[in-house]
Amino acid sequence: MGLNDLSRSWRSHPVGAPASGMARRRGFWQRVHLDPWLLGMLLVLMVAGLVVMYSASGQRIDTVASQGIRFGVALGVMMIIAQFSPSTLMRWALPAYLLGVVMLVAVELVGDMGMGAQRWLVIPGVIRFQPSELMKLAMPMMVAAFLSRRELPPGLKDIMVCGVIIGVPVVLIAKQPDLGTSLLVSASAVFVVLLAGLSWRVIGLLVVLSASALPLLWMNMHEYQRKRVLTFLDPNSDPLGAGWNIIQSTTAIGSGGVLGKGWLEGTQSQLEFLPERHTDFIVAVLGEEFGLVGMLAFLLLYLLIVCRGLWLAAQAQETFGRLLAGSIILTFFIYVFVNVGMVSGILPVVGVPLPLVSFGGTSSVTLMAGFGILMAIHAHRRLLPR
């Protein structure tokens, strides 16, 4: 055997089993269209969330088991969606958007009431769900599909069409009323428009127009929503009423100190001073029992997920994928920012759950479906022409 034969043999069969094993592992993740780093961080977040949930729910194992089942369903949805190509997702954009709008109209007409709001559709004996959750994905998909067929950056006409696409579902969601979800849905679509390459002059004009619309928004807000804003400005104005939630949450976080009181040892949460402690205000439980160190660990994990998501989005090879993937991960960041901000008192309370930690099924499935779309866009990039 000559030197050339030896060289070809070495290149075809690299020395050492680890390299071969690494190639097999990389090939496995490519075949299933999943990103192992992002999936691993999401699994760590879910497990940590279940640990916090056990304490926040009053040590009810049935609640933790229910949340675990919902996480399992959400993971299954993520894996299924990750198998579809970006072109397929793009074809689904308009049908998904129209279906979402029809269901929102159905909520307005025959929706189920709960906690003073009409947000749910019920299929008797099957499921009770919020159609507004679908719009968190359908909205950015629709706007991304529309803009990907236009010359970028978008002109005034295209921006106005995007405004109509965004405005119809947002108004329907706000009427339920659900201000928090309407803001998240609009943010998911606005991110797509911003990522399409708006100039700073246009962005500044939109900011001015949005600011000028605030008085109109205030006049059309429900009384309890106005009270939330006023309570945010001065929680002690109604300490036993509207200010109770934020006072108790900030007290819980502050009492945790640097290292926390210990798992299951929180007083505000375990003695039930803290309301909604297993849903919107679960961060307060985390801060009280695990302290500043625990909160920073969670925030670091969220930051790593966002950074990995942005990296995957940057690898997309076509406009639709880049716009949609960027919007999904930035909306995830907004989830975290708004929830932590409202519980710690730097933002008004708007009812936004902490991703993959707060109790909830529909929101978990929606979030993981979004990550499935992100992985699908990344996994199929090699199939696209360079």
C-alpha cells in the first residue's frame, strides 16, 4: 500500500473511537432535526421549574405531575413541528392566521368565562383552550410570510398592511379582556417588522405615534387595568386591595436575601400570603427560597437559551426563516423580562407567566412549538440553495 493509499484510508477512517462516536451523535441530532444544546437547556429549565412548582403549589405532587405531563406534550409538539421545512411553515402561515382570527371571533360570541374574562373556547369533554395562544405563533408567521415576498426594507404601504394584520387579532384579544397577551402577540409581530430592516427614522416615527396613542389606550382600558397601572406607581395606595400582590411579591423576594431561606422554607409562599404563587408570581417563590443566587442562576439559564436561539436564527438562509426565528426568540425574552419585571415591581402587573416555570398547559405548548419552529428552520438550512 502506497502513501497515497494510506492517506486516503486515514481520511476515510479517522483514528480514535471518540471522533467516530461524535460524528454518529451529530448525525443523530441532524436526522431528528433537533439542536442538542437548546434542547438540553430547555430540559434543565423544565426540571428546575418542577422543583420550584412543588414548593409553590403547596407541595402538591398532583400539580407537579400535571405540569410534567403538560411538559411532555409540549416536547412532543416541539419534536413534531421541528420535522417540517420552512417552506411548509410558510404555506401554513395564512391558514393558521385565519383560523386564529375565526376562533377569536368565536370567543367573542360563545367563549367560556373565567375570572371575569371571556378568553376560552370549550370542546365539551375534550379540551378547554385559549385561541389567543395560537396567535403568538400565527401572527409572526403571517407577517414574516408577507414581508418575505416583498422588497426589504419594507415601504410605507407594506408597513400599513402589517399594521392591519397585527391590529385585527390584537383588538379581539384586548376585548376579552387580556391586555398581557395582546401586548405579547403584537410584540411578536412588531419584532418581525423591525428585523425586516426599518430605518431609525421610521422607528422613531412609530414610537412617536405609539406614544401619542397612549391617552386613547388609557380611555379604552377597563377599570381594573387602570387600577393596575396606578397601583404600579404607588402600591401603598391600596395595600390590602390592588397593591396586595406586588407588596407581597417584593417582600418575598427581598426577604430571600442572597442565599434564600431554603427550599420549602419560604414564609410568604408557604403561609399563603403570596397570591398566584404557582402561576404569574412564581418568581417571588424562587427569590424567597433560593435568594439572589437562585434568581441569577435562572436568569443566566434564560440568557443562554436566548443567545443560543439568536445564534440559530442568524444561521437561517432565507428571509422568512430569519424573520420568524428572530421574532420567536425575542418574544421569549419579552416573556421573561415582563414577568420578572412585574413581580419585582418595575413593571405593571399584566398577567404574563414565567416561561416553562409557571403552571400552565397552553402557554407551555405554544412556547415549545415556537422552539420547534426555530429548530426546523435551523435543521433544514442545509437543504436550501446557498
